[in-house]
Amino acid sequence: MAAALIRPEWWPFLGLYAGWLWFREPQFAGAKMRLVILAGLLSIPFLWFVPPWVGSGQPFLAATHAAEYNGHLGSDPFRAVIGRGINEQVLPR
């Protein structure tokens, strides 16, 4: 759950795991556990979109920032990405 709150790439994996718990482990996924699974799955989109919406008035604030940052790659995106990476690399001493 924590990984899904940090990176949306985890959402499909969490969905698959929740489905596995729901259908393959019936002794583990009793009524209470199924409520916990549903609450966890519903909390992710809520916690992903509502806090930025409350704070800034834009539920997709992170997407806006990402588009603004990555949208300025110039005429040669490959060189721009490599240049950013070189500036971030620290040489060992």
C-alpha cells in the first residue's frame, strides 16, 4: 500500500495482490479482511488526488508539474535527458 501511494506504477501489482487475496485465500480473506482490502484499494486514489486538490485546488497538480518539467526537452530530447543526468551525477573522490 505504501509503495502504491508513492508510485502509480504499483497500482496494477496491488490490484493483482488484492485479487489474489480475495479469491485464492478465502480462509485468510474473511469478511473483515475483505473490508480491509476494499478500504485499502479505495484509499489509494483518495490519498493520491484529494490532498493536492485541497491544498492547491488542482487534483492533478503532480501531472501538471511533470508535464511542465518534461515538456521542455527542446529539439533533441535524448541530449536533453542525458545532459540532465550528467548534471545530477556525482563523481567519487
